[in-house]
Amino acid sequence: MVTTSATSQISITYGTDGTKIVSGRTQRGATNWQQHKDDQVPLSIYVEIDTSAAGFAETPIYVTSIAGDKHHYGTTGASSVYKSSPTGFRIQIRWERGYVESTPKPKIEELTPEWANSRNWYINWMAIEPSPPIGANELPKLGCENEKSLRSVEGGAVSEINFINKTSSVVKVVWIDHQGQRKFYRDLKPGESYIQSTYVNHPWVVTDEKGGCLGLFLQSERDRKDAIIKK
């Protein structure tokens, strides 16, 4: 979980193919709604969602919804994304005309930030960034933040990983055991490679000489894959 501000948190995970999946939501009852007035459109409110903490390399696919205590089903626009970029997007909502006209008295005519937060409205969102293109035989590199949640699983099929050091420094190849602990296997000099026997669903981490994670790899197939460590 990554805190992006006092009113927003995000969660980052990775698929086995390296796809980055990020989810978050604005603060229930304290979303930073802003008033929008325009003679050409009905009165509405909007919120700017900050996703910069996710570190997207390109604009991801954003999927959104609105939640709250009541009346939010009478709005429209919560799934329409505006100004999308790698660092955020905007959601703008207004009353659906049929809902406003059928609402019992007192009639709901204005939508304001105060009104929305008094009903605890907030925005749920998910962002998906596909993994960058890699070679057909290249093993996707997962985010280092996932290391603490991974451990080797008993009973996997036998496989191999070809570790390739394309950096200018010595790196360390480390296995994550069944308790989630690091087990050092060997150093790999710049330009050097070696083939490591392993099992499907066994995670490996490559570190610098001080133990800092440079890449996390999870073999998911029987066939040998290349784990390439780059700068």
C-alpha cells in the first residue's frame, strides 16, 4: 500500500507477465471534489485523481466507479475518464436528468462538493499498464515491492532460468525459499550468464552487492527462460 496524500492510498501488484495493476480510491466523505459551472452543461462536480505514486511509464487503462451512502446511483459520469495521463485523470459527475425530475420533494437541484461529501461519496479506480514488449524467451521482471509476498511452492515442475547480467557491476542471484527468506546462490559478473535449475512458481531475486533488489523473477513455465538484468 502506498500513501499518495492524506486522502488517498494505492495498492500495486504485478501479474506473472509483468503487467502492473494498481488500485486506489479517494477518501470516503473527504474527497477533494471541485465545483464546475458552465452555461453549456448542467451543474456538476469533479475530482482530479493523482496516480503519480504508481510510477507508470505510459498512460494506463483506467477503470472507475463511484461509491457512497446514498443518492450516488442518481448520478452519471463516474465511469467517464477525462485528461488521462501516466500521473492521473479527472472524473466529473452530474445528476442524471430523469433522477432529478423524479426525486421526491425537497427536490435535489444542485450538486456541490459539500453535498457529495455529506453522503460520503468517493471514487474507486483501477489502472492497468501492460508489460512492455519483451523477447519471446525473456522472463518478465516483476516489481521488487512484491518480494515480501512471494515464496517458493512445493511440488512444481522442473524448469530452468538463464540469468544474464547486462549491467556494468557484479550482481547476486538469490532464491526465495519456502519461508520467504533469501538464499544466496552465486555472483554474476558484468556480461556473464549462467543457467539455474529451478521449479515452476519458484521466485528469484537479483540484487546489487549491498542486497538492493534489481529484479524479481518468477518462472511460470517448464521451458527455459532468460532473466535479463539491465541497468
